[in-house]
Amino acid sequence: MRAGALLLLTLLTGRVLDAHRGQEAATHFTNEWAVRVQGGPRAARRVADQMGYAFKGPIPGFMDTYLMVKQDQPRTHKRANPHLTERLVQDVRVVWAEQQFTKPRQKRDFIQAQPPDDGGPYGGATPRRRAEPPPQRRYSGDSDGDVGGGALYRREEPLDAEQLIGRLACSHQEGVSPAQSARLFNDELWSKQWYLMDTRTRLDLPKLDLHVLPVYCRGITGRGVRVTVLDDGVETNHEDLRDNYDPEISYDVDDGDRDPSPRYDPNASNAHGTRCAGEIAMRANNRKCGVGVAFNARIGGVRLLDGEVNDRMEGTALGWAHHLVDIYSASWGPNDDGMTVEGPGSLAAEAMKRGVTEGRGGKGSIYVWASGNGGTFHDNCNCDGYVNSVYTLAIGSASESGQFPWYGERCASTMATAYSSGAYWDQMIATTDLRNSCTIRHTGTSAAAPLAAGIIALALEANPELTWRDVQHLVAASSEYAPLANNTGWRQNAAGFWVNTRFGFGLLNADELVRQAQGWTTVPEKAVCVVDGLVGWNASFGRGERAAVHFRTDGCRGQPEEVNFLEHVEVVANVQYPVRGALEAYLTSPKGTKVQILSPRQRDVSDQGFEDWRFMSVLTWGEPPQGEWLVEVVDKSPGERREGRLGAFQLLLHGTSEPPAYAKTGPRQYDPDYNRVSRKVRAAGAARRRRRRNHCAFTSLTIFFWPLKNFFQTFFLTSVLPLFRRVVRGSRARLSWLKLRKKFSGGRMSATLGEHRAEKTRKSIIF
């Protein structure tokens, strides 16, 4: 194996290099050290005592790894203390040691006009103690005025599979009509969950839902699947979550206990995790909030983001109960400010690797990650080491109108897309909120990732034997580009997959994903072929110039690392440049597929460049790797002359030696009628259009005659109505007189008496 494989070996041992681990954005270093010691807890305690540390015990989830605190040092300090770290490492019992530092973390829902001044929204001064939640009510509105009310509702048992299929009257050929969809659940926000049902009213609209209802037709609702939300806490006693809450997969990293309930404050700043959890596993048919995508799945929470975050805490969260957790959902990451280049630290990277190799009985836990909200700052999610990890499944957003949202980030590591918020007129996502309330205002890629986690939970119920790599292959093989085809950037790679740096393989199609999962054959074992750059790796370049690195490979043919069917491709880059954000980079495969792996980021003026940074792409998925690869780095920005240099480059080709079973039949085939409106939906749309036309006609007449209202009203009251009254009075009086004459004719009554009675009768008539 070539020397370049040493870098791969470093990755596989769970360690990462010092560069890009968050020191650039760190607010301060702490007096805590994570220390790996041979010999067990007794040996670790002796090391701590001999070197003047307080021994705080093992770090959960990590073998022979312990937390030690240097109490004679300040709790926080602006700079690291490498001398103390070096002294620890020099002890023969110590394998490695790292001083902990704060890592700003951003929740990917609320979109700020400007990035926070302190580097993150959860400064160190955030109080750690949680207030008691308010008394639980049947229903409460929220501070945004999203949903209000106070009605006491009768709880109903959730539908089982047989009841659900009966109520749907399922027909895959004809689809589910809007009328059926509307009556399916009695949850108060069900009508607001536009992304779960086909609500189109025009034939020219693309399919605007995630195709979930047909999965319910199969009797699949997420039962038996366990999902944990890594966030700021989950309201475990929320009426729409408590029946699905799973304490075995829950933990509070912030306070070190088993209760992940959020801390309450007047600003509801810790509602994020509860909102994400509701999207996945809200209880169905209980007249409360909405319906989770996998409404019979078990939901847990790991409280992490309420206060300072460091590598020890992230590692604990990412590996918590990995033998029990099927899916981790994470809607956060480094700052989406267009300036940050950061990935997971040593413990976090090790936890994710352990999760995919040991989780779910060796099949691997699935990490679903929100791709980021930095679009307004021209951020690129390939500068986020959590999103561009081969172990995570990165999810982007599309708006209700099927457009790329203004906050979205473009990058080649995005795997697929789910719906979320968009322009101000687009609907948002309905879910649970703090204090037993509900909301229809969940936003950002934070809202997209939990929908994807719920869909994957449906697939795992359909086939519990799926591995973490099977799930990624299923996403590539089932996602649809047709609903998003009106956006720019689509191209077909050499394996037949339609791909886009905005949307990955396209919009998740729950029905197709589950259908394929039910008959899925496990993909072959993974291999990684490491290729060193051949030409131009030490090239100098400047503004307006192109630097190129060439790679030639046979896919490690004849070796254990042989790859013939590509999955992920990683470019390990070393670039020195005075303005990092001016750079853009492209990867071209031997089959001619050109992928932008880095776009310019105007706000990134760092002179640190890239040091062993991994740019990842999934957009050459399924292609053969043999031949010549090309990486191009260029600065197209205007301004003064700049000089830079390329260092060593490597190509890491992830894939299989044999093609997966689904790929043996040929390139991916797409349904040309995917956007076709079913007969039931078309009939319902026609009825809606007729009602709308009638309503519009009535409204038009009303608007036309409205300015004449006062004139006609006055004319009628002053002229027409008095005249009408006089005519009627005269007619009735004459009629009464004639009747009297006929009755009393013959001289039996005097004319005077007859006239008197006629006059009395006339006066009795009232108008």
C-alpha cells in the first residue's frame, strides 16, 4: 500500500488531523482534557493524581477514555496549553490526550440576517439549569400565534395498519384522492402537512409531496424503529410525543443525566429539538398537532446544544446507545456564515465511525444531517465536515413551489432533498412545539432532515436488515428529479443518475424507497482505493489562473481495495492561498462528469487555506473509476494579484468491486409519468376549479356593483319603496270597499255605516 494510505489509516482509527477542527472559531479553551489511558480506570486515576488532575470518570461510549480536569488552571482561557498536553502524552500509559475547547454550533432552522457576533447563538453565559415546565394543558398556542385554541379533545387510539389501509381504500394505480387524504387523520394540523399528500389543483404542477401515503397503504408506519434527535432537548411529556418516547435511547449531555427535557426560557430558545422530533414521530389520530412521518416509531432525544459544546460532548452524543439507535437525526453544525471550515474532532469522528460499523448489530446506524442554511452568505456545505462525511446522509431543502430556497447551500456532498420553507408566501412545516403546543412555522434544512429520517424509518420497518450503505444506495436509486426539474444545475452522470449540487439525487420518494427496500439485496462489501496526485501537485497559481492535479488509476485492480462501482469520492486537498474564499474547485471523472466541489465564498478572507481537508462528492455515484481524474483549482475573483500553491493531493475512491444487484440491470430508469396527476386527484382538482370559477364570478359581480350600492340603496328607500307602499295601500283599501258593498247591498245597512266600516278597515292595513 502506498504512503498515501497512511492518511486513510489515520481516518480509520478515528483520529483526525489538527487542522480544521474548530480552533479558528473557538471562543475559548477549557481546563478539561480527554485522555486515553491503557490499563483501565485505576491506571487512569493514578495518572490524574500524579499529574495534578481531578479524575472525572470515563467518557460515555469510549473505551479507556477519561475526563480529567486541571483545577489549578482557569476554567476558560483564550489560548490552548500545549505544554500540559505534551506532558500527559509523554506518560507511557497515555495513548493520547486533547485539551477541550468550545465549538460554536448553529441550529439550522431560524435564519438570521447576520451571523451572531459571538461566533454562535449559545454563548458560554447561557444558564445550564432548566426551569420546571408549565402545567400541561390539552392544547396551547405558541408565541408566534401559529396555532391557538383551548378545546379539550377526546383522545383516540392510533390507527393500526389494518384500520389505516381500510380507511385509505388504497389503490396504487389511482392514488389517494384529496378527499380521502383530508379525512384520513383527525389531527388538528393534518391539513397543513402539504408535503405528505398530493394537494395539486393544476395539471401542470409537479408532484409536490414526499409520496408517504402510499407507504401507509402498505401498512408501514415506522413500528419498531428507534430514532434519536441530537439537539437542544425533547419535551418528553408532550401529548403528541409521550406515547412514542423512548428513554433507553435518550440522554442529557449538558447536565449528565438521563432526562433530555429542554430548558424553558421566555424566548423558547430550546424548541428546536422538540420540533424536529415531532416531524418524525408525532402520534397519529389523537386530535393533537400533526402526524409524524413514521408515527409509530420510537423517538428519543440527546440534549447537547443548550450551552457550550466541545468534542467530548459531541462524541458522547453521536455514539449514545449506538447498539439500540437505528437513526440519528442532526439538524445543526458549524456556523453557516460563509467563513467557517470545520469538521468533527477526534472523539466525534470516532463515534460516527463506531456507529456505522457497530451500530444496529453491525448493520450500522444511519446519521441523517441537515446540509446547512448558509446560502445567503454563499456558504458551501463541502466546508462542513459533518455534511461531507461519508458516514452521514446529507439532506437539503426544496420549497413548497419546488424551488431551491434562498438559504440553501450548494455542494456535491448533498445526497437528497426533502421539503421545508421557502419564500415568504410558501408554507412551512407543521410539528410539535414547547409547552405542549404546536407550530406551523418550522423552517430551514432543520425541518428537511427529520422528514428524511422519518422516511428512512419507514424503510427500516419494511426491511430491518438494511445496512447504513444500503440506505444510501436506496436513496440514490429512488429519489426523483422530476418535481425539481425546473431548477438549474441538473445533469445526468455516466451511470444514468440525474444529479445536482443543489438537490443531490433529487426529492425523496418514500413509496419507491420502501418498495425497493422490501426486495433489497445487501450491497457488496465496501473498499477504498487511495490514489496519489501525479502531475502539478506542487504548482503555483494566482488570480485568474488554473492549477490542475491529475490522477490515473485502474481502481486498485487485483488488490483488496479494488473498486469498480463508485460510491463516494473524496479529494484530500492541501492548498496555501492568501484568501481562501476566493477559491473554487472542480472534479472531473474519467467518464467526463464534471462536479464543482467548492464554490467561492466571498466572506471567507482567511489566509489559512486548506490542510488535508476532504472535499466529498456523491455525484459520480455508480460510475467506473478507471482512467484519469482531474482536479482543478482556480481563483476567478476580481482584485489585486494573489499567489498560492498546491500541496499534496489524494483521491479516495469509495465503492465496491462488484456492482450492487440493483445496478446489474443497467442505468437508473426514471418514470416519465412521475408528475402525472392521478385520476382521483385530477377529478378533485376539476371540482375545486369549478367551485373556484363560480366563486370568482360571484365575487366579480359583487366588486363591479359595489360602488353603486349607496346610490341604489338611497334611490330604493326614498323613491321606490314609498311609491310601492302607496300603490299597495290603495289597492287593498279598494278591495275591502268592494267586499263590503257586496255583503251589505239591498238597503239593510245605511251608506254612512258602510263608509265608516270601509274607512276603519283601510286604516287597519299597516305597511
